[in-house]
Amino acid sequence: MTADYFGENNNASNYGLVYSSKLISGLVGSGMGAVVVGAWDYHGAFVLAGSIGLASAVLALFLKAPGRPTARGIVPNPHPLGEEMAS
């Protein structure tokens, strides 16, 4: 997906950044998970995780590849090439 959003030229550097952040978030996230479970028990931890997941899903709806036109900016062809004109 990084190649689709940022192009093939930046693919290797983006993958390095993504997997480095994945390592750091795995280490920090496991510690934070233990803190949340200790403070709010499992019910509070699952409610917090579900809320973060839903907020991430809403934010993902606003993702747009940089440099590409939005779907609203693309005008359809009013006279598409039909079968009778194709030959």
C-alpha cells in the first residue's frame, strides 16, 4: 500500500520507516497494555482498544493518495464508445 500512496521510488525508505515504527510500537504497546489492564482491568482495556480501532477506521476513510485527483474531480465521458462505433 505504501507503493500505491507514495510511489515506487520511495518504497524502500517507506518500508524501513514502517517496520522501524512497528518495532518501537510493539515494545511500547506491550508495556502500555500491561499498565492499562492493571489500572482498568480487562473490560476497560478492551473498551479502549475497540475505541481506538473505531477511530482508526474513521480516519482511514479520509486517506487519499497524494497527487491524485479525488473521485469528485473526475468527470465521466458523456458519450462512451459503444459497440456500434468500435468496429
